Amino acid sequence: MVNYMKSEYYRLLRKKGLHLTGILCYILIAFAAAVLYFFGENEANFPYATDRFFYSNVTAAGLVIIIIGLLYNMALTGKDRSLIKQSISFGISRSIIFWSKLILTLGYFLLVCVIGMCLMLLLGDTLLTHEPEAMRNFLIVSVNMIPIVLSGFFLGHALKMLKVGDVYIIIVMLVIFAILGDLLRFLLRPFAALDAVYKYAPDTLLNDNLMSFVDGAPQLGIQYWIVGLMISLAALLIGARMFAKQNID
Amino acid sequence: MDSIIQTYQLTKKFKNETVLKPLDFTLKKGEICALIGKNGAGKSTFFKILAGQQMPSSGEVHLFGKSGRELEKAKRRIAFMVETPAFFPDFTAVQNLEYFRIQRGIVDKKRVYEVLEIVGLKQEKKKRFRDYSMGMKQRLGIALCLLGNPDCLVLDEPINGLDVEGIMEIRQLLKKLSQENQITILISSHILTELNLLANRFVFIKNGVIVEDLSKVLLEEKSKKQILITVDDSAKAVQLLERAYADIQLKVLPDHEIAIQNHVENSGKLNRLLVENGVMVKQFSIKTLDLEEYFLGLVGGDQHG
């Protein structure tokens, strides 16, 4: 497993597009902070030059972060999938391939996210007007977002490894992380025992998280972790099992 | 352990189609075995199952006597090149081989350059894989196979896309590897004449079944000389021949041509028999079947490989 991860790391280091995507994200973050700072300095009564508003953009962008995670998955597992057949021929098990690619891609994605978050905190803290508890609240909602975003990442990895088409993956992602709550609310409304299930849909949870941040009273919630864990386990266990039996040629 | 590859009752089904019927096969140490069959005969499926890229529907594969969980370890002693080799298009040959060197835990970094020299790609240092010709891609695939000093090579169409010179080089290389390094080789190719020059065992596969399994000596025996006669009256000639030689094996071909598979040693007598009985012999020749003709006779059809 170590050798396989080392070889994938060798590949990852030489993926220019991937590094450029990260740099582009950081530039956009810095640009957003600079714009807010500029208008805050030059426009009287400009209400958005605050760290709370700046952080709320990330809190509202759960789905976008999941899609960025999917792009990382596509870049690291999708295009290079044709080489897997050779690795298998040389005696590397499907299980090692599945988990090694996941660990490496996830590690890289988390690194990009952590750097991005540090950059945001730094810019929010130095350039923008402080609002009470904004940074603390941002960290709380970020912790709540982690399991949902990761579950999206794991689901994307499993689908990509199973050779599901990109369009289908995006549709699945949108259904689960963008409209599932509304869908469940509509479908389960006639059943009294189930009409509250929609509250645990990932998109509803992300939305609640954002609202709690905007209201200034976010709290750490176990429901985010339970839902995230359930999606993650289902995606990874089913994905690994199916990948182990899949023809790869 | 003499057996490198052994399969027991191996089958592969795709929905309603059975591509491999219960297939028993053994590849012994030191052999250069050619797997010959038409497109769709099941060659590539067989190779893919051996490589682990496809799962068999039933049956077992043993490599170096190992099966089950030990198979993956045993597979490290075999190098597979099934269909077109896949590499990172934006990497050079060195980078691509370096990726696999790290992956396979090969400590010696120089080995990358050694195998590139063996296949004649050492000069192409800066060229990206996407800019390679088909022949260069095949060579890099062979270089990858040699990277781990394997005991056995399983090559599906390794000379596909190579020019005449390249084909000759690869043939010489494979012969050298077999003779000097005692590498066992299982190979398939569309170019049967090449296989004839290289292999010492020939396995013919048709519709997922092995229909013939011959050593080179046996093949030469079976595809031995035959007499070809062109006469003015083939019906009369056949009658005369069958009356004189009860066990004669002959085939009447178009244009009054007759092919006689046995009694080659009696060719003079046969000729005299026909002439003395008033049959005009327009042409009389003794011909040896090549592998291609033998193959076509065995599996039939107009497409081969």
C-alpha cells in the first residue's frame, strides 16, 4: 500500500492543473476580501466589509466545496483510471488501489481546504471589520460542515472509481446535496411519521447551518456527523465492495 | 515447480454469451507459447482473467502453483501486457516508468534506463507519451513488462503497430530473454509468421475452447508436406488414386487441382500411375503448409489472429 501511495504521490506532484486550481481558489478568496476591503474603505455605509459577511460566503458554499472536491477526485482518479488495469496486472489488489487513491486525494483536498480556511481567517481578521464572535461562529459552522462535505467527497470517489459517468455523478450529487430535503418534504408530507425526515437531508442541514451563522447563534450539532457518517460509510463500503468485483480493462 | 500458469475449468460469461468455455491450460517453465485464434475467440478475455483485470465466471487460475489470496503475490513474478498499454499522456517515458518503479517497489533506479535502452527508447527523453507513435507505445509497454525482471511474460499483440524492423527487434529480444534469462512467454499476435519464428508451442483457440495444443515439432509434423497436382480430369485421377491407395487422404480443389496429404514419399509412383492411365498431369508440386494455412484449416474463416 505504501508503494502504491508513493507512486500516486509522485503522480500528484506533477499534476499542474490541480495545483493551479488550488491557487485560483486562493486568488479568488483574496480577491473577494480585497473587494470588500476596498468598498469598506471607500464607500460610506457599505455594510458588507465585515468578517461575518466574508465568512458567510463559505458557509453558504457547501455544495460548491463538494463540487470542488469532486473535481479533485476526477483529476486524480478519473482521467488516470486506465492505468489501474496495469497496476492490477502487477499484483496490486483492488482494495489497495481504492483506499490508497482515496487517502491521497482526500489528504490533498483537506490540505487545500485548510490552507484556504487559514487564508480566509487571516484576511478576515486583518482587512475587515470585526463583528462579535464572527470567527468563533465561523469555526463552529465549519466543524458542522465537515462531515457533510466529506460525505460528498467519499460518494464522489466511490462513483468515480466505479466508472460512473461524470454527468450521472453530478446529477446524483445535486439530488443528494442540493434538493433532497425539498424532495423528501414533498414526498413524505402525507406520512405523519416521516414528515420530519427532510430535516436530516444534507442540503437541509447545510441550510440550517448557514441560517444559524447568519442569526449569530450556531451550535455544534451531532446530526451533521450522524448524516455525514451514514452517507460516507454507505458510499465507501458499497463502493469498495463493488470495485473489488469490477472488471477493469 | 514447473507450471507457471495453470487454469482449471475456467469460464467467462458476459450476459448470455459464453466467451470462455471450461478451459484447462498449463504453461510450463521455459516455454514460448503462442495463443492463436480469430478475433473474438477468447484470447484477450483469457489474458485479462490471468492478469486479474476480469473475474472468471467459474474455474481457477494458479500462478506458480499459488491461487486465491496468494495469487497477487505470485502475479508480481509475471509481467502482463494486455491490449494497448496505458500510460500518463503528459509524462515522458522515464516519468511513466518511474511511477511504476515506485509502485512496484523496485529499488534500483537505473533499471528504468536499462529497460528503455533494451527497447530502444532511451533517446526519447523529452517526448511525452501522447506524442508517441503506436510502435513506441508498444515498446514502452514491453519496457514496463521488463522493469521488474519477470520470470514470465504474457503479451497480447506485442508487435501490433511496429514496423518490420521493430518486429524483428522485438522477436530477437523475446528470444534472447527466453534463452538467456529463461523467461517463459505466453504470446498472441495477428502476425502468425512471427509466432512461427518465435514460439515452441502453439495453442489454437476457437469460440473459447482450445481446439489444438501442439509443440513446434508436432506442428511441423502435422503441417508437413502435401502433394499438389493439377490434371485435365480430376474425377478420373481421384478414382485411380483411391483404387491404388485405399488409405489415401486427398482433397479435390477448384480448377482440377488435387491436394494429397499422405503418401508424399510415393510422389514419383503417383505421378507415373496417373500418366500411364491417360491422365494428363499439368502441374506436380510438393508444398509445405505454413502456420497461417494450418490455422485457417483448423479454425476456418477469413480473419485470423
